[in-house]
Amino acid sequence: EAGRTWGALRIMANGPLNLIPYTICVNGTEEQKKRFIPSLLSADKTAFLAITEPNVGSDASGVETRADLKNDHYLLNGTKMWVTNGSTADIGIVFASLDKSKGPKGITAFIVDKEETPYSATDIEKMFGHAMVASELVFEDARVPKENMFGPEGQGLKIALTTLNEGRHNVAMGSVGIAQACINASVKYAKERKQFGKPIGSFQLVQKLIVEMVADTMASRLLGYQAAKCLDTGGRCDRYCSVAKLFACEAAFKTASNALQVHGGYGYSKEFPIERYFRDARGAMIPEGTTEIQTLIIGRDVLGMSAI
């Protein structure tokens, strides 16, 4: 429903209001849970999750941000990119390497509290999600208390990956919402818009566009429900969540394109919401693992062989 009405709200619900409290609940110490979860759930404070870097996108194992232990604290040095809520949040989870020679096993997570850890934040101009910010964060000898290490040392990548299935499912269902909004708008417009003396919805080719939208959206919704069932029962959900995200995001983009076509020139204007749906649908194909990454995950799960 959030995806259908306001894509930026869905993005906020995915990370700051959902994944981050969940991640702290699953991986944090009792003290960290008591300190951070109540204020996040009450929305007194907001949060961010910082994995992506200028040179690190799909390959999360290549984190370049460093964490160096100095007595009772760590010093963070590095840059994070595309951090949702980065400039406005009060706390965040930052992934950094304690030992580059260990590769992925050197990556560790840290909880960063803005009140005690200084860093700079610059918002990034983007195509979609205009109602929420995505930021570049720069850490320069940013002091993090030792007790803010999050999870076991060297388990940062594992922690990051455990959040992705929930995130992928959230993006998939948000894409279903975008697609449904496109259908609703297109059906209404096709009934009201008249050409050649009758509603354009009576034309076979316009009906074909709308039928494709409906079929793809129904399939996407069912794949999302299947992934949700797997997550609720605690099974191994990589395939279900990746299939749901892959199909739903591509279907939403196709549906938004069809909706734009149904609306003609008006679909390309800001007078109607279709151009926003189009941008939001395209944006969903990138976070929580790109379309290509989902394809590789599914292939590995089906064949038992990695293509990377």
C-alpha cells in the first residue's frame, strides 16, 4: 500500500523503520537493544544502514572503509554512498574493515550515534524518491565507542546479508504497489479519455496494454506472498525473495511503461502521477541487489554453481 500511494514512504519503511530495528534485534547485545530499539520504534529517532561505497556496490565484500582500534574506541575512515536517510538520521549501522588482509572476514559492523560520532553528510540528487534523502557520508577519524561494535568481529558481511532477503521482499511488494497504482490510473483514464468518438478503453490495443499490466501484477503479488510465507516460517528464502524481486521490479517497470503509453502525452507530463510511477519503478530495480544480482543468486541456488 505504501508503494501504491507514495514510493518514498515505502523506502523509509523498508530501511529506517523496518530493517534496522530488526537487524539490531537479531544481532545486537542486550544493552544495544535497550539503548536503540525503543527510540527507533517510537520514531523519536531515525536510522540509516551504510554498506555501499564509491567503489563498492554489488560486491559488498569489497568494503574499503577502515576501522582501527585505539584503546577504548574505533576510528572510522572512509566514504559511504547512497545512504537512505543519511543526512537526517540520528543513528546508523556502518560496515567497515578491521583487517583488509582477511577480505570479507575482516568486515565488521558498528552502530554510529550522531551525538557521539562526527561525520559529514551530503545529499545526492536523484531521479526517484524525491521525498526522502540519499546521502554520501564521509568518516574521517570518526570516533566510535568500543561497545558500539555490532555483532561479532568479522561477521559484518554476514549481518548485512541477513537483512537483504527482508529488504528484497519489501522492494518486491512495493513494486507491486507501484504497478497497481499504474493499473488504477490507466483504467480510469481509458474510461474517460475519448478519441474517434469513444473511450480509448474500447480499443483492442489499449485493452492489451492494460491486460498485460494486470497479468504481470497478479503474478508479482503471488510471488511476493510466496516469499512472505517463506520468511514467516523461517526457511531458506534466497530463491523465493530473489525471484519475487526480479519479477516484480521488472513487471512494475513494464507496467509503468504501458501506463505511460495509455496516457499518451499526459503520461509524460507532471500533470499526472505516471511519470513518478515510472521513475519509482525504475529505481526499484537497483537497491537490495540489482536485477543482474538477483539473476545470479537464483542461478546459483538452482544449479549449485556460482557464476561469479
